[in-house]
Amino acid sequence: MGQHSILRTDKYKNVMALAGFPLREETFLFMLRKGGPFIMPVDPKAYVESCLPTPTEKDYEYLQSQGLVMDPAYRAAMASGTVQVNGLPKGSWFGDREPVLTVTGPSALVSFLEPQIIWLQFRIRVATLARLAPETLSQRLGIVTCEREREIVLETLETMNVRCDFEIRVETEEYSTFIGERAQKLIEITGDPKRVMEAGMRAVSCMEQHEVALQACKDSGFCSTSNVYLAQKLGMTPAGTTGHEHTQRWGSDYAAFSAVRDSYPDEVTFLLDTFSTRHSGLPIAVRAMKETPDRICSVRFDSESTMEGDYLLGINMMRESGFEAPMNLGGGFDIQQTERFETLRQYMNWPASLQRYMYGQFLVQPHVPLPIRGETGAVFKVSQSGARPTMKFSDNPAKSSIPGRPVVFRLQHPGSSMNHDRPMSVIGQLDEQPPEGYMVLTGSGRSRPLEPASLRRFSVHPAVNSPQTEQLIHQLTAERYEQIADAVRKS
């Protein structure tokens, strides 16, 4: 077991565990969606094990004080400390959307790890810069936000055998001022601290950076954060919605929405875009809310590319159904987006108290050009729940995830003329045989040194799916359309 608190995660993890299956074996996948190629700077098993928690009664007492009375199944899952990690060997190169690692274990425990697993993207970016663009290191890494971030940079450069021949200056005060000004502006626009929530835990490099940013938000008037650990430490309110994993775990929007509605007594929020916001998530959320009109339920819009139309449709659909419920807007929100949606709210005559905003990257982004999550699109998504593969679709195809227990098959001889047009990687499934000319890279224990010409092929010939992976995607896509058709029939 690790030495971390079980509070070291986002609040929605606790809510989803209460409405889920804490002891069910699940597999979560970590990948970077864009910006590659990348190099893996750590041993995946050692890294994941360093993130595991040690539960204490004080932690459970705090959760209970926040209305989160965790059941015996959750306690057993968090106390187990047992996960299976299957990842790319340290030193391996990989491309966009290739499985970096998977973690399999009790649902509540593996889900808890999400923010800390995503923090790995910072180390990966530092390591990749050290290999591919060493001349930019002083400009990209010369100023950091906190002491721990400086330590991470130095640790990673040492791992890459790169000498740090420049000073790394820590500008905590400057960073705090930068974030504080952003937070103040958001409160000025919305007019009420209760309408804004900080949710940037997954977009930082470490807990220390998040504490600096969150303290600045609090000093500016913010009251709530998704980070349970820092909410306790800084005297703020832990807040959150539900995630895509909840809907994937239950297999349908209606099953997921009614499960959390009937399991958690406080306000619950329905995330709409796992299958389709307009055709499934939104109409089913309205249906679930109408079934229990005395409950406080809200919806969360999360698809940046369709946000404005989804929002307007949501207002009209609720009003046609005879009620108005809170709407939470998240996904790339900044000052300009907030101003835009405040204008829309006023135009639609929608109550200010029913429109709230969630800010992630914007409220933790450094004041200097450090690597950030937005450059990679790093995600940690459930890919199998029990024996059932699952995937997130979203309204944006680029945000779809990979199902099953995926592994990387790597081309063995990329320099061979006969392999000129073959992709460097094939995304297969655990226990599936690799295609001829490929080897299983995931979990092999050894990296594959590559020439610069081979590295370029990650972009020229991106990874393709194996027949087994394609079959899973085809099967789950068919199920998605069945979900949408059923929602349309019942709306």
C-alpha cells in the first residue's frame, strides 16, 4: 500500500462508488490523445503502486461529514491495495492514442487513481522534450510553479540522462497571483461564488501545484473544488458531478442516472455525452428528473464542439417538460466562454442560480510555458467493467476511448523496406496474437530503441486497431445506436 490519503482524488469518485460496484474488477486505460510521439520515463508498475492509498478512519469521518457514508464494499476495495498494472516498458516510444498503461483491480480503488495517473503526462512531456528538443528545455522548464514541480523536472531529466545546465526558478508567488486574477475575473462575470467551481486536479503536475492554485482561487472568493483532500485542508467544499465511467459501468444513460439518483441523497448531476447528448443523455435526464420531482437533480454539458446548441436545447426541453433544473457547464471554459454563456443565459431569460460553471485547465494553467495536459489530451478511462468491455463515445469522435484490455503490438523491424508502409503500432487485446512482424510491447519489460526516421512514422503511420479491437468497437457502437434508438422511442 502507498502512503496517500483516500481523499486524494475528485469528489465524483466517491459519489460514483456509492452508486456503483466498488468491488467489481475493472480495467482503466491511460493514453495521450495528441502531441506525440512520446517516451515513457518511468516503470509503469512502480509508478502506479506509488500512488496507492492507505485508508484511515479520519478520512472516512471526513467523508461522512460531507454526506459520503462509504459502505463496506468501498472500504474493502480501498483497503485491498491490489492492482494489476500492464504498461509500456520504461524508455519505450509511443504515439497518439496508444495504450500507455492499464490498471485492473477493484473498481473504487482503480477509479480513485485517475488524477494521479494523469499527472504522469507531465513527466512524459518533460522526458520527450529532453529527447526531441533539448534546446528548448531552459525556455520550457526554466520557471516552475512550486518546489515539487522542480523536483519532478530534475528527477525526469536525470532519468533521461540529461544534465540540467540551467537554473530552474520557482515562482510560486507569481503563479498564485496569475491564478488569483483569473479567479477574480470569473467571479466578477458570474456575480456569485456559488456559481463557480474549481475542477483542475487532473490538469496539474502534482498536488503541491494544485494547492497553490486552489489557495489563490479561495482567496479570490471560490468556495468549492473537486479535490477532496485539498477541500479538507483549505476549508472549502468538495463538489462534483458524475463521470463517463459511471454511465459506462451501468451500460445505459437511464440505468446510470436512476442509479445515482436513487443512491445518493444530495444533489446529483447527470453527465450527458457518453452516448449522445442530444439524442440520449438529455432526453433521458429529463425523464429521470420528472420521475422524482422532489429530488434536486442537475445536468452537466461537457462537449465543447456542440456546447452552445446543447445548452439551448436543454433549456427548451426542460421548459417544454414544465420544470427548470440546474445546468453545469464544463469543458474548456475560460473568461471568454463564460461571458458568452452569460450572454446566452440572459437572452434565454434563464435564472442565474440555475447556471453554474466548472473550470479545469484554465484555473491551474501556469503563467509560464510549462507542458500542460491540454497539449496531450491525457485521459484515464474505464475500458472494461467486470467481463464486459466498454468505451466512451462522446459527441466528438476524437474523444472516443478504447475498449477491453488493450496492449501495444510494435513493429519489429521498422527500418526494413518491406515494412515501409506499415504502422509502428497495432492496438490489440491482452492474449491476442500480434500480427506477423509485430511483437507485444506492453508488459515486455524491455523498451525498443528507435532511430529518428522511425519516430517520424508515429505521425505518418498512426496506430491501427487489431481485428479483435475492431470487433469490440463494432459491437459497442451497435449497442450505442440501440441506446440512442431506445431513448428516441421513449422521449
